[in-house]
Amino acid sequence: MTRTHWILLAIYFSVMIWSGINPHDRFTWVLEVMPAWIALAVCAYLFPRHKLRFTPLVYAIICVHCCILMIGGKYTYAEMPLFNWLHDSYGLARNYYDRVGHFMQGFSPAIIAREVLVRKQIVNGGDRWLHFIIVSIVLAFSAVYEFVEWWVALATGESATAFLGMQGDVWDVQWDMFICTCGAILALALLRGVHDRAMKLEGYR
């Protein structure tokens, strides 16, 4: 492991510990933070296998995404203090922190999918087809997550209200998937060159 990996792990566990201290609602905290636990477990499993190990760039993006999840878990997405301040100061219709979460739900899987597809040489035909398939994968992932939220809500009833984070918006699911798609497209547009260089440095491309 490099210094970068240790720093990312330190950030991850520091935010995790802070998040778990007196969260707004313990059940919601578990639901919101669980994907971060799964991400850590998957990364830990793949890391010793060099052919499956990600670039530091991908690990950094995953860490940022996990931190956003853990912050949302501590306060719930509808009560994140900074975004409550924005809500009150600018007369916004809702607390928009959940949009940040769904933006990252598109941003980070897009780069992860890109790395897997490029390194495994799964897609031929240039970046247009590559990016189209990546955005399609991200949209499918977003849809599955919405299914999971729906199933959790059915299973737990009103206790899952904070997990859903709809805040009275009947178009919340559509907005979530749209923001997720925007995150994926922006990730590919901004990080294509940086990602290619990161893979070359690791000998992956």
C-alpha cells in the first residue's frame, strides 16, 4: 500500500467514526452508511489482486463518495445543516444534499465502470460507444438503487422516510436519476484525460 492508500483509509475511518457518534437516527444511519461498508469490503477484497486493483484516482473518488454517504447518514439527507442554511437563506424548496449524493452515485460509478471496461478491453469502437455504455450502466445502477429504496420502504414502513429523502417531492425519483446521469456525463467529460494518465502510471493501459 502506498501513502495515498493509507491517507484515504484514514479519511474514511475518521469520517465513519465521527458519523457514527450520536447520529440523527441510528436506523437511518445504518441504511445510509451500509453502501460505504460494502464499498470498503469490495475494495479490500480486490486490492491484493493486482489485476483487479483500481488506480489511486478511483480509490479517491470512492472515498469522497463514501464520505458524502456517511455525512448524509449522520444528519439524514433532509437535515444536513449546511444545506438547511442554504435552504433558509435562499428560500429553496427543500434541502438539496440528497442531490449531491445522487450526483456522486453517477460520478463515481462512471469512472469505476470506465476503468473496468478500458482495462479489460471490453468495448471497441472508440470513446463514443464506451461513454454511451458507461452512462447506460450508471443509469441501470441508479434504477436498481431506487428499487432498493422502494423495497426498504415497503419492508420498514414509516421508519424509512428519512432514507427515501423525498421531502414531499413527487418527482424525487426522476430527479435522482437525472442528477445521477448528469454526474456520470460530467465525470467522463472532466476526468477522461486524468483517468487515462492514472491508468498509464499504474501500467494498466
